[in-house]
Amino acid sequence: MSSEELVGEVFHYYNDKGMAYLKLSGRLVAGQTLHFKDPDGDFFQTIDEMQVANQTMHVAYPGDYVGIHVGQTLHEHDPVFVQA
């Protein structure tokens, strides 16, 4: 069983774009698998690409707001965990 670490929360979700903006409380690296804990059901997604201030980044840090494409609907304040 893998352990998880809280890495942030959903700051905003754009349903029409399938895009979530996350407010990070931990370090996030492209290629990591995120665990979204949503009231409608948890899901996992590997982060292939993320953007900070409209720039593609491979690493983001606490305090950053990152945009990612997601495959399911999310809600603001949903916690986001990274698999360690």
C-alpha cells in the first residue's frame, strides 16, 4: 500500500474546459500521480503537464497555483494528495 501526502486543494474548476486550478501546499512534479478526494468519488490521475502563470512547468512549489487538465468533475476545496 502506498502512502499519500496532502499537496493542495482545488482552488477552482472549469467544467467547460475540464481544467482544475490547484492551490499547492506541497511540491508537485510532473509525472506524479494525484489522488483527488471528491464527495462524488475519488479518482487518481497522473500529471502529464501543468501550468503556472500560463507557462508549462515540470515542478511547482507550495503557494503556487497550477492548472491541470482532469478527466472528472471536481469541486472547489476538494483535497488533493500525491502518492509517495
